[in-house]
Amino acid sequence: TVSRCGMVYTEPRSLGVDVLLHSWLESLPPSIGAAMRATLQHHFDLYVPGTLYFLRRYLAEPVPTVDNQLVRSMFNILDTFFEPFVEREDRDPPTAERVAALASDLPALFMFSMVWSVCASVNEEGRKRLDAFLRTEMSSLGFSQPFPDAGYVYDYCWSAPLGADEGAARSWTPWMETVEPYEYPAKAEFAELIIPTKDSVRYKFLARRLILNHSYVLMSGPTGTGKTVNIQQMLSSEMPEKWTPISLTFSAQTSAN
């Protein structure tokens, strides 16, 4: 469709996802060299089209999405891992050791980002089926950094051990092992207690990374699951000082004006 102002509109299905990949690869910082871009292209071709087909053919989404939207979300998450390698005047360029470490981590970072984008929009039953599908695909295609056998692929983060140095080796780590053990405040009121759970840890991790990299985040889910309180806690006490939260409340009576 060509609009009256000369813009060309294309159906997402007609556009496909490969053009998004090629455009995104061109936008990566120079330190993400040809070899790493080839690795990203290779893993994308191996896993993304088949996973999207499986999702559309067999699974249900509480909130409908389109393929381009899910793939763009995957790139947004990957960009949070590549941001430290963007050359800026206020910091030194990445060292060869850091670039080599990123290249080593790249397959796992790709799979982590795909799990929390392409595979994240389905319901609980869909996640179980996607877990089995992904494990079968990774095994048959020889994925180099597979998930642990226990639990689901959604239960792990690619992370160094808690408290380790920045250059420490990374591995698939259960979410609750990426945060300090919870200590009950001695004088806190019961209503003020926010006890970390696997869900709150992983969703705050993703939201924080995306926000710090200037990506928009929309968190949806059933009523009463702690979305608002966890986001408020993250924005008020877990962000750098230069970030100031502004809260706006909307209801069924809120108008466009």
C-alpha cells in the first residue's frame, strides 16, 4: 500500500524476518566483527524460523503478536549485551579479551534472547511445549552451550557466579542464584515486604536491561501477580541515580484527553 504522503506500507507477513536480521546486523558496533555476525546469522537461520512455525502452528498466545515484533524484541535484548562494545568518547574501547569473551558467550546469549522474546509470548502450557521443542532442536543441531537438564529453559540466565569478577566465566545459572539471599528487614511492616521470586527476579532483570538501553518495555499479565509493585521497586531503588521514575495511573475511566 502506498499512502498519500508517499510512504510504502507492507504486510509483516510479506516482509518476513530476514530483512530485519540483515538491517540489524548492519547496525552492530564495529567490535562485533564479521565472525560474530556470521555466528548470529547462523543461529538465527537454524532456530528462529522453525521456532516461529512451531509457535504459530501449535501454540496459543494470551496477547497476539506478529513474527516481526517477536524478532525485533530478540534484537533489543541482544543489544543490551552489545551496548558495552559501542565506542563512545567517555569510555575506553573494548579490549581484545572482552571481545573474545563475548564471542565465546554469543551462542548462549542468542538462545537466552530468543527464549525471552520469540518463546516468551505463549501461555504456561505453551512454554512447556516450547521447552521440549527447543531442547530437541538444540540436541539435533549440536548447540554448543545447552541448557541444564533440570527445569525449563525459562529457569536459567547466562551469568557468572554471584559476586564474581567481570571477566569470570559464565554458565547457565538458576535465576535465584543470580541475586543475594533475601534478608527480612527487622522493623518492616508486613505489607511492605517484597520477597524475591523466580518470576520477579527474571522480569526485573529483563526490564532493567532494556530500560537502561533505552528500549520501551510493556509488562502484561494477570491481575494480582505483582507487576506494579515489582516495577515500582525496581525503578525507585535499583536504577542509577540519574534515572527518576514518574508514575501515571490509568483506569477504565481514563480518557485520551
